[in-house]
Amino acid sequence: MDSETQSFETLISNNLSGRDLEEFNRIYFGRRDNHEVRVKESSAAAAREANFEIAAYAFPAKKEHTRPPRIVKVGIIQHSIPAPTDLPINDQKTAILEKVKKIIDVAGQEGVNILCFQELWNMPFAFCTREKQPWCEFAESAEEGQTTRFLRELAVKYAMVIVSSILERDEAHADILWNTAVVISDTGNVIGKHRKNHIPRVGDFNESNYYMEGNTGHPVFATRYGKIAINICFGRHHPLNWMMFGLNGADIVFNPSATIAADAGSEYMWNIEARNAAITNCYFTAAINRVGYEQFPNEFTSADGQPAHKDLGLFYGSSYFCGPDGVRCPGLSRNKDGLLIGVLDLNQNRQIRDRRCYYMTQRLPMYVESLSKVVELDYKPQVVHEKDGK
Amino acid sequence: MDSETQSFETLISNNLSGRDLEEFNRIYFGRRDNHEVRVKESSAAAAREANFEIAAYAFPAKKEHTRPPRIVKVGIIQHSIPAPTDLPINDQKTAILEKVKKIIDVAGQEGVNILCFQELWNMPFAFCTREKQPWCEFAESAEEGQTTRFLRELAVKYAMVIVSSILERDEAHADILWNTAVVISDTGNVIGKHRKNHIPRVGDFNESNYYMEGNTGHPVFATRYGKIAINICFGRHHPLNWMMFGLNGADIVFNPSATIAADAGSEYMWNIEARNAAITNCYFTAAINRVGYEQFPNEFTSADGQPAHKDLGLFYGSSYFCGPDGVRCPGLSRNKDGLLIGVLDLNQNRQIRDRRCYYMTQRLPMYVESLSKVVELDYKPQVVHEKDGK
């Protein structure tokens, strides 16, 4: 783990300086100055003590004549699992909750308004194993489970909206499982939940063996601090998933993920997809990935001809925010727990949308008509052959 | 112009080496080795002589049991305008054709199968002026105009499919104008044409004063070398435009563009959008931008409070290819003409689509239903308020 590159950003800052670094920042991040925001000394000290990274960046908007600024502090947390996966399920979960509580406390002290964790943050990402036991025992009621109860208390304490991605046990519907994001209000109430719309079938991501495509549509949650939505992990490859959240009015779309750096992994796409979504929909996105290695008791295979093994390889962290103009901030590290804070002026969304007109020019009625034809079983693609054009 | 950064890639290669450079390449481009392909010495010499850059990169696929490789050589050309914009229209156009012919000849000698230019390659990008005369005189018949005739000859000579983005004069429909890509077969026939679907209304891009949204749908052109489509410039901000070309079966989608580096420009998004399209649709994309400065006779304003001026700022070139897995090659420079060649094995598209299942998991029928509701005038967004969730 020590031999791992710390982050893409350190590759650059260790080697570039002066005008080259400015040009890199302009072309890569979209701005020469990252608008770093200082955190409290007590927060920095707590982060050192608990061995996690902390950083904050601002995304300002222009002043408007008719609206005050709508500044919201958003926190995202990436963390590794602290306990071995052969401990009893409850012990594993408690260890995670205890560890992450230290980061939540710092977020609370920094005045974070909305907080989101990585995908299935309260458990190891055990779907690589294809084993149903004991992993399914991590599942909980979205409304009344241990994790939601734990977070309700913190949400009230810090007047914080919390987005918690868990394995849901749907007790009202014959105990089936879902991959679900629970949105907890600053009042401690569950505002609602969203179930993952797109489920992977690739490599070690055997999630389709555990739960089905979500049945909750594309809800946007009206919180005290802004309208938010959650595009869970694999949904980031699906532009229509992102778009429906935008059309429903989301100011910020979180992408809690679990994705790996392995050879057939996603690391080089991590900067692309949540950013493209921000650009095309003119809203803020927050991309959050797990971090570290997770070792499982039994061997599994990855359907790639390689020998059986017991871990998925590195979850590369690198969580970041992107503005509605596509400008992003530096990400967290590839191999360490972290809290990243974005100070977002949500007024920027409409300013960019008015300027660029991407939604206004999207010609939705044309696409409704085209896609209605595509889904017909006898669809004939629009292909032009040479004889037609002569 | 000499003070301009030569390219994003040179910022890196001038400063990083060894393992840091490898890690940069892995995380940024998606592969440690760029698979550079050597061009002929005669091509390199011709490029030096005519002062343009030339580079080639391979995008291999795995061997299959049931299909031979489908390797196609694709060329993209970026170029600046060689003549002042106050010359007679015909002289300006002839100067461009003569200049670019030297690059086409090299592409032909390199065995390029499919060639595409930047947007409206045979004229300056004069829409910033909002002046109708003399710029509308650059318009031509797609089938019979000077530029198409010029290219037909070269297409036959080099057995090359050529995609030519021009200002079209639609003589069969009352002489109106379109922004049109003409696809010329290796036989010299015009296979067909596609008209730009999404027209910008932002900053200096006053194109909506000149032509309307295209009426040709999302055609894919079945050429001898593969199925191709063209997403013209501003359409790259529209994921549904990219998607319809994919659903119609495109192997390669070209994005001929004209876009600038200015403060409110697009340079930091250039690596994002054509790449995201390649990823989400599992096809090859080729992003092509104009290069250089274009000075106009009369002042114009940019609706940004800045003083009137006579040029748009730098068109930053940086043209590149991206594979269906999201792996890209280094781009051409920011300030020089260039020919970039991609040696693409089109078999990779289906291999990636089978592996990642993005189309299989895209749930189109759900989105047809959702979007059908969105386009209704009385659409009620799916917003969850706290009271609902208690």
C-alpha cells in the first residue's frame, strides 16, 4: 500500500511549478486557483489524530440582483474498513460506525450542511464473493435499522442532512434486498430513499446476484439546504440516469461508489463521468469512492482467467466535487480516509444553465420520439448505404 | 502565439518521467504505453516541410474466435486558416483547400481509410460577427459544391472515405443554410449528409442567427471501412445525441468542432465530453478542433461586458481519439496544424459492450416512459419533501 501513488494531484504538484502548474490547473481542473478554504485548526488536529485527510474548496457564483447567494457546505467521506471480514457481522459494522463517527464529528464542527458517504459505507464490498452468507446479514431496514438510527442522532446534533448508502432489507416486501441510499433530514427524520437504478454485471461486481434494478424512479429530495439526488455507483455510466435527476430539479447529485484501480478497472474514467454529468446537466456533482483493500475469508474468481484470490485490489478513493460549469477541485488521496468539503453556491447552476442553454437546446421531444422507436422489437436503425446517397 | 502552451501533453512530458510519468499515463490516458505507431519517413518529412504535426497511435482489440480483426486507419486533421478574412471569399476558400490538400496527401500516403476535418473546415468561423455578408457566401451545395468536388477526387485517389463539415446551401429548399457534414465514399459518391442537431447560443457562438437545428435525425453511414456518424460541435454537450448514433450502430463517431480557450471557453471540458461518449456508448470517438487565431475585418462584442474586438481568441486544437473503453491517445498540439492517425480495431467495441453491459443495463423503456412525461407542459418533477418520508 505504501508503494501506491498517493494521488493524481501529488504526481502533478511534486513535479510541476510556476506557469506549467498554472497551465495544468487551468486545462485539467478548469481554473488556475483551486479556491482552497482553510479548515479550523481543531479540525486539522482531529484529522491528524484519527489519520484522515481533510481539505475544503469553494465554488463561488456571481452575485445576482434578485436572489441572495445560496451557499451550502457539503461534505463527502471516503474510508477503508477497519475490521477483518472474518469477524462477526455486528462487530465489523460497529467498528466502521465508530471509526467514521470521528470523521462525521469533524464535519459537524466544520458546519457541514449535507454529508454523503461512499456506497454501502457500513460494510465491506462483499459481492465479489458471490456468497450470500454472512454478507446479506449486513442488510438493514432503511427507516429503522441500526445505521439509520445511528445517523439520525448525528443529523440532529449537527443540523446536517446525511445521505447513507446501505444494503436495504425490504421487510414490507418479503425481506428482499436492495442497494439503497437513505436521506436523513437535519431534523432526524428519514426524508426518503432511492434504490440503485443500474446494476453491474462485470468482473468482480456480482451485485446482480444480490439485488435487482431499483423501483424508486429518480427522486430529488427537497432538503433544507437544497435539492439533492443520488446516482448510485454504476449509474454513473448511464447519462439518462444523471439527466432524470437534473430534469427533476436536483442542485447536487451524489455518486457514492465502490470502484477499483485494477487493470480492467475504472480509475482513468473517474475524472470523466461525474464531471460530464455536471457539465451536461449544469448541476453540482460529488463523486465518492471507497478506499483501501478488502480481504475476504474465501477465494473467489474474477472471470478473467486469473487465479482465484481473496481481494478486489485497491479501491482508489480520489473523491471530488465538480461544479455545474465542469470546473472541479483536487480530489482526496488514493489510499487514505478523508473528508472533503465543498463550499458551493447553488446559484451557479442556474447561471450556467442560462449561459450555456444545454437543457434549452436538448430537443427532448425529438428524443422521446426516437427512443420510443428504438425500444420497439422491430426497430430499424437509421443506416445510410451508398446507393441511397448517389 | 509563441507564448501559448504547446499542449497539455508537453506540460507533462517536460516535467514527469519514470514511474511518475507511467502513473500519470495510466490514470489520465488509461494506459501506461501509448501504443505509438511510426509513420513513414516520407510522411514525417512532408509534415516538416508543410509545417504540420503528424502522429499515430494504435487501439488494438483482443483476438476473437469467430471474427477477423477489423482494423481501420482513421485520420483527423486540424488546421488554421491561411488567408486573411478580408480577401474575396473564393480566394480564402482556395487558400484553405490548397493548404489542407498537402495534409490530405500525407494521410493518403499513410493509407488512411477514413478522414475527417474540423467543423466548417473550408472557411473561417465567422458567426461571431453576426454579419450575414460576405460570410454566407461560403455556403455550398453538399452534393455538388466546390469543396465536395475537390474531395471526391481525393477520395477516389486514396480510396478514402472523407467527412467534410461545411456550411450548406440547401438549393432544393429555398436556398436556406445548414451546418452539415457531408460523407463522401471512397468511390467518390456522396453517401449522405447529416445536419447539426444542436445549435449554440452562447458567447461568440451566434450560429443560431445563421441556421436552424438539423432535420436529418441520427444517421449512421455504412462505409466500406465501418459504420460512422458525426456529432457536430455543440452536440457533444448532448448525451442523447451521442446515444442515438450508438443505438443506430455507429462504430466511430466524429466530433468536428470549433471551440476556444478563452476564459469562459471549453478547454478543460475537451478531454471530458467525447471521452464520456465513448465510454457510455462503447464506440470510438474522434474529437477534432480548429486551431489558431482568426481575425475579422469588423469589431464584434461577446455579450460579456468586455470591449469590442476582432477575434475569438485561440482555437486550441488538441484533437484526439478515444477508444470504447475510454482509453485515449495523446492529442495534437494547441497551436499548430496536424494530422492524427488512429489505427483502430473496431472489434473492440463489441468486446467492451459485452464486458461492461452498459447498453444492456440502460433500461431504455423506463426512460422513454419518464421522458414522455417530462415533455408534457404540466410535468410535475419527482420531488420528495420531508413530510412524505416521516
